[in-house]
Amino acid sequence: MPFLTVVGSINLDLVARVARLPRPGETLTGGGFERFPGGKGANQAVAAARLGAQVRMIGAIGDDTFGEEAVVALRAAGVELELGRAATTGIALILVAAGGENQIVVVPGANAHVAPTSPGGAVLCQLEVPDEVVYAAARNADFFALNAAPARPIGIEPDLLIVNRLEHEVVSRGKLVAVTYGADGAALFEGGEEVARAAPPPVDVVDGTAAGDAFAACLVVSLLEGRPRGEALRRACAAGALAASRLGAQPSLPTASQVDAILAS
């Protein structure tokens, strides 16, 4: 069982479902509203734990009513928590259209106050926390994976960089680089050369909010398990597809057996 430390964001997601996304200045009536634990860091920590890793999460929540609600799924997944405290918990305002397309606005809250730490070992980080937190997380890591989202230039070359095609235009440095292409799958690059490519299994897309987080966590866990790169990438694409077929961020994240099942089918 691989051990993974996730350093990153913890949010509460406020999700409204709409028939279509609004145009600028337009008001729409939504078809439903739900609250889910979220944040890219927390999503990836929960996903990694469900996929079989032993996971520690380093992040921060607020001294408000949202704080404990935001870590419910982390606790349920058995993730070890190291939490700082600030005034307010991070919030994501999410609109999800009928076809699964979404719009997201994140208010960082406590995520802007995560204390820099260097946990060592295998570490997975994202960019919903300050740069100094990312640099510290990488400093003593034996294996450092960075999901460079939301994308911004950062002066670090991780062992594994995970980006979508638009993020890749902003951040491209990594010893191994995974680029996702939505329904067209994903590819792995080393030294600028493609070394693996995979396509996701077909699913009915419901909500793509945490698909990228499921992909990132599954790719990291699969590589830490010693799986070949092509197999690791196929599993990551399957995990992302499963997450996109379900509503909500953390409720949508699959287990290892569910990934095995959809690949077998």
C-alpha cells in the first residue's frame, strides 16, 4: 500500500444545477442546489484513499460552520488530517449544466493561509495554495507530483506534472508530463516525446467537477504501486470518466474495484 501526502486546498462546494450555463449578465432559475465537500487537494486525497493508498492531508479550514462539513469525506475515507485554522473555509461556487459542463468560482479562504511544510516521501500538490506552500512541499519529497491547476507560472520541475491542454500552455516543465484532453483521453510525455496514450471508457457525463482530480490521484497512486506507465494512464482515464458520470466532487470519486470493473467491461 503506497503512502501519499497531499498538500492542498479544502473547500465546501455550493452546487447549483441549471439547464445551461448563463451568458454574461443573464439570470437563470436553477433546477437544484446541493453542498458537497470539495477543493482540489481534498478531492485528490479522498480519491487516493479510495484507490487504496494510505493518505495524509495537509491543509487548512476556517473556524466557521463550513469547516467540519468540508472534511467529512476526508474523515470517512480514513485520511490522516493535519489542519491549520483561519477565519473562513474555502468555498467553490459551481454551476453545472445538463450536459455536465460547469463554471466554477473559488473563494480561497483558509487555503490562502496553509502553512508551508516539507513532509518528505511521496507528495501530491495543486495550485489552489500559495507558491511558498508548493515549494516547501516539494523540497524534501522523494517523489513530487504537481497538478498545476489553476494554472500559473511556477518555478519548479516536478517528477510528475499533470495538466489539461490549456494548463499545459502555462506550465510545461516536468520530468514526466501527463496532459489530459477531455473526451479524447490523455498522454504521457518524457523529454518532449510521447511515451503513453489512453482513452477513457464511454460514460454518460453528469458533472465533470472532480474528473481531473480523480485522474490525477489515480495516476499518482498507480505509479506509486509500480504499474507500467500505459496501465497507470488507462486507470487514470477510467477514474476520471467514472467521476464525470456522477454528481458532486467527492461523492463521485471511484474506488479501485470500480476502476477495475469499468476497465474489464
